Amino acid sequence: MRIRSISSLRENDCIAKPIYNEHGQILLNKGYTLTSSMIHRLKEKGVTYVYIEDNTTKDIYVDDVITDRTRIESLEVIKDNFLTISKEMTLGKSIDMDKLSPSFSRIVTNILTEITSHKEAVSMLSNVFCYDSYVFHHSLNVTVYSLALGKKYGLNAKQLEELGLGAILHDIGKIAIPLEVLNKTDSLSDEEFRLIQEHSTIGFDILRKSHTIPLLTAHCAYQHHERMDGSGYPRGISGKDIHLYAKLIGVADVFDAVTANRVYRKARLPHEALEILFAGVNTLFEKDMVEAFAKTIAIYPVGLEVKLSDGRTAVVAKQNPELPSRPTVLVINNDEGEAVEPYELSLLEHLNVTIVSCETTLSQEVAS
Ligand SMILES: [Fe+2]
């Protein structure tokens, strides 16, 4: 299977992985042959990438970091709980986080189990879910990225649980921010920007009143927008004053924000998001955290079409966990652009060949 951007899909392309609607039900199943009206519908629903099956790449298999079932069940819980909290806040009632926290903890445990048994670099480019609200998906994605990063960073089981809970709830304060401000496509006024920034303090206030949620978890909500040089918010604290968990979540948060498709801009690919993180090393993020993250995620996800430095075209076939920037690829075109009998090439063994760009249509899609 291979990844295609929504704009390069063609009629009769065959879906390789199920696509779900916003209620977690299968919209298009594996094996479905696309029609032009369905491609149009997927575009309208905000789907960015789709996995398709073709003859050339039939031996390429994508191993997801969390199963579709875990993703769907976790999203349901996050959505239900967030909406309950939002309702209680609107009614001016006190929020009973103690009642909700066990279900959040269960999600963290499930994700941690799946991450532990998943040996490959983490990729969630396969966001083949239509969704109605960004914050639920973002909370789940940031939890997966934070836990994978925390594990690579050497945190113990108890720390990972605390970190996971902090990650799942880091943006809980956003439920108090009007959607028209969160999803605004034009640039924000100073007042709207200030309003959005309040989500970290609002989140902290919700979480710290709970007896079952560790205070450290509440601090993840409070501090995840603080930056190493003090340029973050809400307090502008810096360096060692920012808690380890909040720093890890900050890295995962930025990566997911950049790679997600938003109403006001298109998603970028993992290697581009990573460049943004590396550009912020020491000023915004801790160097060893960004380096650990680069070793955790799939920089070039399996199924992605890439251009090699010698002019050949290939599709990423396998991750090399020891060096995610140099996967094994399946060469499909020679340097003249002519189709060849596909053959594998390990970029780990051929160090003189590098990936110089990704599928043109995909790059255009993500860069526009
Ligand atoms: Fe946030």
C-alpha cells in the first residue's frame, strides 16, 4: 500500500485501510474502489491522506502504533468526558474530575501497552478519520507521541502514567474557549490571542481541584506552552523551572499541531515538522528531547513516495529503527523517470543516497 494525498487520488483507486466517520463508524472499507463523488466527499470531510493499494506497492505494509479500535474507543471517552466537563462549567457546577479520571487513566494504560509492543518508529500520518473536533484527536495524538517520547527518554512506569495523563488533559482548558475563536481562519486579534492563551490556566484550575489527579498532571496543562528561553506563556518561566513532563508534552504538542490539517492551514509532513522543532532547540525546546523525538517518530512514514538524491523515485517500504531518517525504500522509477521493476534499497547501507523531497503532489498539498 502507499500514501496518496487527497488531491492526487484518482477514480478507481482502491482503498487499503478503512476510513472512519466522526462517530467511529466505517465510512469506506478496505478494498473500496473510489468514485469521483466519493473523492469529493472525502475532501469536504477534511481527509488529507489516504492509503491505497496498487500492484507496485502490494508488499508494503503499514503497522499502526495504536489499533483503530483503541483510537476509536479512546476518542469516544475523551469526547464524552470533555463534553461533560464543558456542560458542568457552563452550568456553573463544580467539575467532578475524580469521577472521570479512571477512564482517562485506562486510555493511558492501553496506549502504553500498545506502544510497548510496537517496535517501529511512531507514525500517525494515517489519520484516515473524519473528525468534527480537532481537540479530541489532538489530545489523543499528543498522548501517543508524549508516551513514545517519554519511553525513549527513559521515564519509568509511574512517570509514564503521570506523563500520559498530563498529555491527555493538557488542552482540557480549551473547552472553555469559544469554537469560533479556536477555529478562526483569519488572523487573531490581540484579545482573541489572549483568550486562547488562557486555556493553560483554565486547565490547571480544573485539574488541581481533583484528588485523584496528581498535581504534576495539572502542571502539564499549566506549563505546556512555556519555553526554554522564557518566551512562552502563561508565566514566562524558563529552563529548569519548567517541569520535565510539560517540556516533553510541549515537543509532542508542536509536532502534532504542525502535522495536523487545520481549518486555517494544511498539514505538513513529519520531516518538515521535525525541522521546525530542531530550529527551536535550546531556545524553545530542550536539545536532547528533540533528538530523542527524532529517533521515536517515523520521519518518512511507510508508504510515502520520495525522490532520491540520484534522481530515482521510491516509496518508503520499511523503517530502520536505529536511524529513522534512512528507511528502506522500494525504487519504482529510474533517474529518467521511467518505471522499473520495483526493487528494495536500504538507505542505511547506501549512505551516498539521500531523500531529497517527497511526492510532488503531496508536498504541494502540505505546503499550500
Ligand atoms: Fe495547548
